[in-house]
Amino acid sequence: MAAPKYYVVARVVSRDGALDKWRERLTALCAVSKTEPFSNSYYWGYDLDGAPDTLWGLEGYYHPVGFHMNHVSGEIFKEEMAKVDDDKLLRNVQGLGSPDYDLHHYDLADGFVKRKDDPDADAVNSVVVIVHFWAKEGKRKQLLGTLADAADRVQASEKAGSITVQSFAVLKEVNDFQLATAYIRTKTLADWEKLANSSLFKELLDGLETVVAKQEIHRAQNFIGHIDQDAPIGNP
């Protein structure tokens, strides 16, 4: 049986005024990411909720080795991270071990990262919404199932033309056994607001009241990257 796709949702806490420098670093990193053997996604944007220099990224791989060995061991990655350190682009502490790199690691549990019938599937300027749900003790399977059902309903709504949603990936955190995350991508902020105010989304949140102990919603404006590409060496 093939392993599920492996994703990292990253929040990078930048120093103020460093977004242009981060764009430079990410341009090189995105270019090399497209060529890495197990690369699936490398998709980055800036925060829309009051911290515009903070970055949100989705890194995707067809196998965990793509992240844990191929990506971080590459010469271009090392060179670009050295430039990040030299320019002191992180807010508090420099270096790969910095707490300013806040990463969650996931298996793809359900849903869709990209739709084949989406004419803007590869747009780099989409709005990304990351919804973290921490399940109550013993409730994460139920949480994942409810999110999977919601992803199916969103996809069905797409076919009916009622809501424009480009991604609704259900992610299962591999280190935090209470956490599941919905990675949602829409063409515009207005499209996200339409989804957020829809009966479908409200029913999802209402249905999770007895399952979820805590939740967080983070919005970002993407500006660079690729998402759900075929692996350069061929899909496993």
C-alpha cells in the first residue's frame, strides 16, 4: 500500500519589514523545490490577520523522505538559509532551530489539494485559510471523519457551481495526536467569506462543538509557489 502524501504547514515569524527579502529567498527555494524527486507542493503567502510580515507555507511531498532528507539537505536550501541568517530575517532567534519556525507535520487524510476541473488550479495568488482543530480526548477519528464529509460536500458544491473552493485538504498531524487541520484555498478573499458564511461551513462548525476542544483560523494571501504537482521522478 502506498503511503499517504506528506505535508508540512509552516508559520514563519518574520521580523518587521522583511517581506521583500523573504520573496527573494522563496523564489530560489520554490525553483529548486519543483525539481526535487518527491516534491508535491511548495506554496507561500503572507498573513492577512494583523501580522503581514509573517509567512504561511504548505510544503508537500509524495513521501516523508522528500522533506526530511531531500529538501533540507540540498545545497540551494543551505545557501538560502544562510542568507536568511545573514539578513536576520526571523523575528527573535536566527537558525533552523529557531522557535520562529513553527511547523506541523501531517499525513493527507482526505479531501483534495487541487481539483482537475479548476481552470485556476495552479494560481499562485490564491487566498489560503488554515483551520486547526484540536480534538477532545479520543475524538480525533470522529473529527477527521466529519472534516472528510465536509470536503466531499464542498466538492459536490463545486460541481453545482455554488462555491469556488480550490483546496479542502484534511490533514492528520503525525506528532500531535489531537490535531487535525483543514487546508482551504480559494481564488479570492470574497470566495473564502462566501464559504465561511455558507450553511455548509456553519453546519460543519456546529457539528464539531462536542468533538473539538480548541480551534484556530489563520488567513494568508499567497504570492509564490506550486501546489499538488506531479512528482519530477513520476508519482509513486
